[in-house]
Amino acid sequence: MKQVKESCVPDRNFSKHHARRWIRILSALSCSIAGMAVLQANAFDFNDVSSQAQSLAQERYDAPAHSLSSSLSALDYTHYRDIHFKNEYALWHGQGLPFELGFYPEGMVYDTPVEVNEVTGDQVHALTYAPEQFDWSANASLKPEELASLGYAGFEVRYGLGDGQRHPVMAFLGASYFRAIGENQHFGVTGRSVAIDTGLSSGEQMPQFKRFWVVKPSPGDRYLIIYALLDSPSVTGAYRFVLRPGEDSIVDVQSRLFMRDKVNKLGIAPLASMFYYGSAQPSNRDNFRPAMHTSDGLLVRDDKDDWTWQPLLNPRRLNINDYEMPRLAGFGLMQRDHDFSHYQDVDERYDQRPSVWVEPTQNWGAGKVQLIQIPSPDETNDNVVAFWQPQTLPSKGQSYDFNYRMTFTSNEPRLYSNQLAWVDSTRRSEGEVKQGDTSRKNDGTVAYIVDFRGDNLKSLSAQSVVTADVLPSDNVEVVSADVARQPVIDGYRLTLKLRVKDASKSQDVRAFIKDGTGHRLSETWRLLKTSDA
């Protein structure tokens, strides 16, 4: 599987090469409504988008032609970023409304326009691109005639958080990618509509949002409604996003998929993120940054309220892990570590990247959470993907509803059960023993130092007996598993020493801490690597 570039809100590490590989089938408008600047509608809603998606699924897929000039296509990240949308042209600017919309122009890899409409009462207005809406001064070599025929590549939602100034809180740009943030956060994990054939040798499809409708808010509204029409060779779809920005930003997603053709694999609520290195997998190169990642683990909760935490890694080879269950309660790509000193990057601020937690708001039935981790030589690629894969493969001609809530948060404990401690950190090290002269000697093991914290641990007395329950696969020998009080975080530390029998084979180790009666005290920590990962 090819690597994913962070693509919703461009950042300084944007890789044109990777983005072209992943967004090569962005779609242009295939059903023009030119000349229909104002459409009459009766309370435009999700059903209107669903009808369009259903009709579109009956038609042959028409891949768009790309018509950007060579100069616009050749823009690098820096020059594209320097094209600024002028605030005075923002939708709803100066109208005393809580939200505004800014726009991105076509350019670089964003070479197909999307249609954006405003819904006001019972009317739908198609918004019109114009070159004067943007400041092109940093790209003076671009000719006016090149700019005149462009369109919008995407848009961002602006809202006042914390300081009262309007900042981007959600953005749609590239294929069906989107991002959101809450207060004091930087864009990190990327969501998208659906994953098709991701991780298969045949290559994946990249569906695209080709048309949007944004409902004009009232002055007192604290939410914004966005509808989107999805298109691809195999699937069309209707989407409704309800954005509620705040300290945690919430996005409620309603989706209905129409199968235009069969697929080999379908991923629901896919998330993409980046893990280059961190405490669970230190860098093998000198770097003043102790860690570089926008997520540090996968969290999964099943219908029995079992919570599992898997630290992320940057594998040597493609690594795919599955969590099968009869019903999903939630999953997410999390950034639990928000301590700046653990990153030391004043530009990227990895410490301010949010976790993204997905909770179904209906029963999705049986299936599995799949985590895909891809080798990456640097931090410019979204090399981690997670999604829900239904047990039953969708059939051609059928429709399917998948509704869920996404929480973008930097206060992860509020999501957890207060009856269980969670993994605060994972550190990998060479195993060692202390000599009589207090020096330390490598003992040939691999050590994982796992710190647990939670309110339930604070109530334990100093005399409480806490031990670990460790379940290794046949390829892993547990040399020792010692649990001790961790007074700095008012929690407990598990020091787990392992010896891998055959590094070319898969490794699977599960561990949690328990009290003297055998009562579980924590979520499950899981080390999971496929062969040679």
C-alpha cells in the first residue's frame, strides 16, 4: 500500500510526490449545474443529497479531466501555501454570524474543482470563484489568464475559539479528506469519507467529495451543518457533518453509501496519521526532537467495555493488525502525550495535535478495527491508517448507513472509563541488570517500560499488592514482569522484559495490571507486530 500524505490542511512538510500518488483521482464536477445560481428547495436536507448519490450510482463513473496549467501544477508546497484567501471575501464575513468560510484555490496537486453551495432557508446558492478573492503576489509569475478559469479546491470553516479571533477549525481539501481541531490544538489526524481496498496489493480507490452544501447559521448557533456528495468508481455517498467547535470539537457524521460496483474491502470512518518515531520506538538517528508523531497509539473499545491500547510504530515492512468483535463501541488514533518537552519542535507543535475518537451512533454489527502501519523514511507521510471493516462485504446495488461521532480532543481521560487506569506512556529499552558496583549490564532482553495512571490507582494504599497479567504469543518469552509504584504520576509502572525467539515471526503480547484479588485495574497494553515489522 502506498503512503498517505497529510492532506487536509497543508503543512510545511507537504510532499508533492506522495500527494500526487494518493490524490491522483480527485474528481472534477461531473454533473454541472451551471446557470442555476439559485435553486428553489423545500428545507434542503440529507435526503436531497441521498437522492443525488443514489441517482449517481446508477450512472457510469466519469473520471474528470485535469486542466491546470503547467505553472499551477508545478507549484511546490511553499508557493501554494503563499496563496492567501482574502478575509473580506469570506462567506458571511461582517454579518455577525458565528462562522465564516474561507477557500482554497486549485493548484499544485489540487487540480480538480469542487462545487460549494450555500443553503439559506429554502434556497441553495452556488458560490462562485473569482481570482480577486485571493492574494497571488507571492506567485507573480502566474498569468491572469491561468487564474481566471480556476475553481475552489476546498474550503475551511473559521470560528472563534479561546481568544475570540476567528481561526480555521475544520477544513475539507483533497479527495474526501477533512480535519478538525478544538481549542489550543493544531491540525493532526485526518478523517476521510470511506476507505476502499486500502492495504491491498491491487491498490486503493480514493473517493472524492465533488459537491458541498453549507447551511447558513443563525447568530446564536454554536454548530454548523455541512452536506457532501461522494463519488468514486465503486461507491457514491451522501454525508452530513454537524460541527460543534469548542475545547473539544465534535463532528457528528451521518453517511449513506450506494454501491456502484463491488469492492474487495470497505473501511468505515477511516483515520490517517503520522508516526515517525517516539519513546516506544526511538529514532536510530541523532535528532534534537525526542519524538515526531501526530498520534502515538490506537485505542479500541468493544461492546463488553474492554479497552485495548496499542502503541504505534514505524515498521520495516507493512504491518496490518485486526481487532475482531461482534459490536464496536469506539476506536481512535490518539495523541496521549501532550508534553512539549517530549517533542521540542516549536514549529510543528506535535504536543498540540489532538486525539480523534470515533463512536458509532448505531449498531454497525460484527466486524473488525484494522490498523495499517506503513514504513516511512521521514515525517512527511501519513503512514498510519485505522478504520472499521464490516464482517459482511457490501453488495453491488445496495445502500448502507453508517453514523458516528468524532471527538477531537487533547483531554483524553474524559473519554475513558473511571474504573480503569490507562497507559500513560510506553518506553522501549535494552533490558539490563544492575551489577554489584551499581553499574548496569545488558541482559539480552528487550524491555518495555509501561506507566499506568488513573483515578482508581490513586486510592490504592502503599501496602496494596499490584501485579501484572501478561499473555504472550508462542514466539515471545516473558523473562520478567515487575510492577512498582510510580510516584511521579501517582500510578504504577510495569517493567516488562521480553525475549523474542524468532524476529522474522510475528509478536503479540498483552498485559494489564491487577490487584491482589485478581481484579483488573487497567486497560490492556498490547505489543503487536507482524513478521519482520
